[in-house]
Amino acid sequence: MATHVQILGWLMIGSSVLTAMLSVLAFLGASFLGSAAMVRFQGEFGPEAPTLFALLVSVLGVLTAIVAALSAAAGIGILQYRPWGRTLGLVVAAVMLTKIPIGTGIGIYAFWVLLSAEGREHYRHRSVPGYA
């Protein structure tokens, strides 16, 4: 089970890197598409449509960055056998279920590693005592 915990921790960290890249693309896309939409669609949807579109993509970029940070923190916590790492890992795994197909696989794997009887017992024995 120790190998599975290590794999899960690194999968969470790797996923956070890819998610952070997606966040950067969202910010770049918001900037580019906001400018392009202003020229192309200003007459059809009104003058505020490009600004609202750019704002929506920016908000999605911020939410994606938050998910990336939580995934990285969960991976680090899991690798260090922190009690909060297991809890955060379960929360991140639930969010990852929506990222079909790879995120779904990682989420299911995380649930198996962290919630199986063997996984819970292994994590509890390796967990740092008194650390919350």
C-alpha cells in the first residue's frame, strides 16, 4: 500500500501542474478572446458582451488555479502522510471525478487508496502523530 500512496501523491502533484497550465491558458485566452470579441461581436451582442465574456473566462481561470493549488497541497500532504492530506485528497478526488476520463480514473484510484480498509490502516499507522 505504501507504493500506492506514493503513486497517488505524485499523481495529484502532476495533475496540479497540468491544471495550472490550463489556468494560464484560460487567462491568456480571456485576454486574447476579449480583444478579438470586442472587434468581431461588438455590434451583434452589445458593447458589454466582450467584457463579460473575458470576465467569465478569467473567473474560470481563477477557479482552475484554486483546484491546481488544492491538488498540489493534497499531493504533498499525502506524500508526507499528514491527516489533513488524506482529507484534502478525498475532496480533490471528488472534484477530479468530473475531469473525464483521466481525472475520473485518478479520482477512483484515490478513493480506493484512501478509503479501502488496508489503505486507511496503512495511512493511520504512517501518519505523523499529533499533527493536524
